Amino acid sequence: EAGISFAEVAHLIEESFVLHGAVSIGDYIPWLKRLDLQGYEKAMKEVQQKLNPYMQRIVEKHRENPQKAKEDMDFIDVLILQAEENGEAIPDKDTFIKAIAVNMFSAGSDTSSLSIEWALSLLMHHPNIMKKAQEELDSKIGQNRVVEESDIPQLKYLQAVVKETMRLFPAGPLLVPHKSINACTVGGFHIPAGTTLMVNAWAIQRDPRVWNQPLEFMPERFFEKNIEIDNIQSRGNEFEMIPFGAGRRGCPGASLAMCMVHITLARLLQSFDWFVPNGSVLNMEEGIGLTMPRAVPLEAIIKPRLPPRLYLNSPQ
């Protein structure tokens, strides 16, 4: 699309997360912000300029075939319809559509892939726990078919592994910035109107006053703590575990993200044994950014666990 590949788009979105999470001098000394001494603002504008033609072409292709949109409506078609129905309220329709689409794509791709990468890292670092997860898969699903999304509810240990991963390594360690509309007092602290607020989910989910052995990877703890983090009805009631935020400002894609992380991790564990290369100690250091990547990309040696026919005919 527009001279740029999907892989390049993914790289640009990854770059935008790094830039948004960078420490800017202007955030602490406001009058320096307009000088852009570190070049972050310039770099973010360059990312947007590269993404814009790609997204514009997608919007144009949907408009070129309105009949197809009626027969098989997708998310872009819905945005186009909403923009047209609210024409006066949305003067720059294309910018509105492209901004929403990029937000949805970026928020749902990087975070889910990071959660899967951290889950595999933790399991490779704790092979005994990986073995338990694979034994559950073998017991409930077997090795004669590929695990399906409908199987996830019966994979209780796998669910606990995912929750424990998100507790230790939330994809958004500080969630997303919020702003106080009015002045208020929280915990005895006065917060003026217009204050940018960050919630340290990483620290909350490692609080020793709430969690036993908080730095240890112990999926079994969730057999005792019945915490639902992807249920819209329960979010906001269990503040010890908030990888998706809480309340009305919680992540709207939490259920989809949990679904994708569970089924992807389940298939990776069912299909392969995972080993650290050369028997070395796995580096578990955290990187820096708006999200929380590994400091170094995960490297692994994999060994097939299933009959060859399942790899050839596995569902997409």
C-alpha cells in the first residue's frame, strides 16, 4: 500500500511506542518543550508522515467499492459510515478515520505480542511450569488435533500463566496518561485540574502487601485469587491487578487481547518445546518505552511436539 509494506508499518508503530515512552526534558521544564532539544517531536512527525499515505490509501480503497462495503462491512467501513453520518461534527473525516484506525491497530498489536513474548520468556526461564502447561494441553486437548479458541475455558493452568505474566510484566506498565478534569484530593494529595496522571500498574501488581512473594513467577496463586481482568463487569473492583486499567477508562480491547494471547500461547506450547539456546541463562531484563518490551529480543530453540500433518493443516 502506497509504497510501504505491512512489515514497515509494524516497525513504524513499534518506533512510535518507543518515542512516546521516551523521557523528554520538556515534560519537566515546559519552556524547553518548544525547542525539541532531543528531537523526539521531529521523529514522531516523521513517523506520522510515513504512515499517513499508507492509511490514506486504505481509506480510498474502501470508498472506491461501496457495494463491497455493504456486503462485507469491516472496521474501516464502519468509521467511514460514522464520519459521513456525523459530517458537521467531523470536518476532517479522513483524519478522523485514519487516527482511530491507527490507534486501534497500534494499541492491539504491540501489547499483545509483548505479552506473548514475556509469557514464553517466563516459561523458558521456569521449564517446570512450562511442562505443567503442556501436560494440561496434552490431557485436555491431546496431540491429535490443534487447540481451538473454544478449548481455552477448560485450560485453567494456561489462564493462570497468562494472568501471572500480565501481573509481572504488564504490557503498559504505566497504563496510558489520564488528565484530571477538575481539582480533587486523592490519598491526601491535592491534584489541580489539568494534571497529567499516570498509574503505576507495574508497582501495584508487585506490591508485597497484596501479593505473596510478588517477584516470583507463581501461576498457582490465581487458583486462590479469583481475579477476572478481562471481564468488563468486574474491572474496577479488583485494583490489585489492573493490566488493562479500570472503570470507564479501561482498555476497550481487553477481552479481544486476552482471547488472542490465550489462543496464541496455547498453540505455541502445544506445537513446540521451547529451549534457551546453548543452555545459557535467559536475560529477563526489561526495556524502555510506552509499553514494556524485553531489553533484548527473545531467542529460542524449538522442537515439534505434534504429528507433521497438524502443522500442514493447522487452522489459520
